[in-house]
Amino acid sequence: MTTPDRPLTFYAAEADPAAELFPEPIGGRFSRLAWLPQLGPTAWLVWSAVATDARTNSPTITTLDQLAEDHGVNTTVAERAIGRLERFRIATLVSVDIWTVRRTAPPLSNAQLRRVPPRVAGVQADLMRTYANDRVITRRP
């Protein structure tokens, strides 16, 4: 993938419809219940770290060495964490060593919901209803 000392750049994903409809914070309860088990602890922490500072025009720039050191793992584990973020479409590779990254925790897909405990699916359903109601209320004249 990349050499340990080569810069890695993470930009905020632009126009993420999921973020507008489901604006859950990465470090929030839903993300911990739903996404932490999906991604694993290292990938979840890396996501939080790179997304916290990433902006559309002002990226997070780091190295694999630095990501590994910041999270108490070796570079192989840090590289796998980035791969998991890509696999779950949390981060998208747009060019060599350049990714866009989601700045909010999206809802789980139907396939993912089938594999999580009912409590997690219930939390997501409650949040979906809350956000849907909020949109209806804000659109009324």
C-alpha cells in the first residue's frame, strides 16, 4: 500500500447524503455500538482520529508510522485498519495515498443489521425515526 514514512492525506468526504439524513458523531453511542464491532478497535480509532481534523479543503496529513505510533500498533496493523475503513466505505481511496473519509457514522446496511444484536438494530431504528421526524418538523411552514 504505502511506505511507512510517506504522507497519507485524508479529506472530508463531500456531499455525503447519509450525513445529512443520519448525522451521528463518530465518537457517539451509536458508532460505538454499531461501528466499533464492525471495524474493530484500531480501525474505529483511526477513523475517529483522521476524520476529526479532516476538512474538505484542509486535510489531515499523517504517515503510516505516525498513525501506528498514535494508536499503539505497528505499521502493518495501521495499514490493515485503513484497509478496513476502505472495505466498509468509511474511507475512499481517490489517488495514491489520498482518501476521503466520512465525518459522521452512517447507518448500518441491511446486511450488517442482520448480523448485529437486536438492541443495536433497535438503536438505529430509533435514531432513523427521530431524524425522520426532525426533518418533517423542520419542513413545515
